[in-house]
Amino acid sequence: MFQTTDALFDGQNLLPDDPLHLEPNTRVRLTIEVLPASNDSTAMDHEPTGNYLQAAQELIAELDQKYGKADEPPAQQPKSWLQIAREAQLEGPEDWSQNLDKYLYGDSPSSTR
């Protein structure tokens, strides 16, 4: 799971700007990127306008609808491979596991492979 947020370093601790959806004592990996100071002339101090803003808002709404909001924990746990395989309702011969070589390679004897 990935979360991205800005944080303030107070000299001893990192204080995230947004809530972190983590259980206490969860180990995490941090990658530090120093951001420009808010009074830095290179800092972005204006809002996007026009079609860019509208397109960004529409994309965010679409992604929120499809995947849920980024600041919300997932509604359910991801499915395991076994759960997905069971739901696929694959059909085939009942002896797949006993005769796997026959179905993969044909009826030829194993010594000629």
C-alpha cells in the first residue's frame, strides 16, 4: 500500500499533513524529498485554471468512483489467487491433476520428450 503526503520536520519528528491509515507500530519505508519553502519564488502559488483544472477534477472524480477516495482505507481486502481461480469457474476434465502431462504434451511416452 502506498500513501503520499507532505510532512513538516520539527527538528526531531516528521509531522504528516494528512492522517496516515496505519496501525500503531507499523514499519514503513520513507523516501525524503525536500520541498521548497512556501515563500520561495519557485513555489507554485497559484491554482490551475481553465480546461486543466476541469480535466483534473473530472479525472479525480472518475478515479475516486472507480477505486475509492485515496484517503479512505480499502473497502475490502484484495482477493487471493485461489479466490480468483475458484470464482473463474473453470471447466475441464475431472482428471486434470492426475493426467496433466497428457493434457499438456499429448499421449506420447514421457521418455521421448
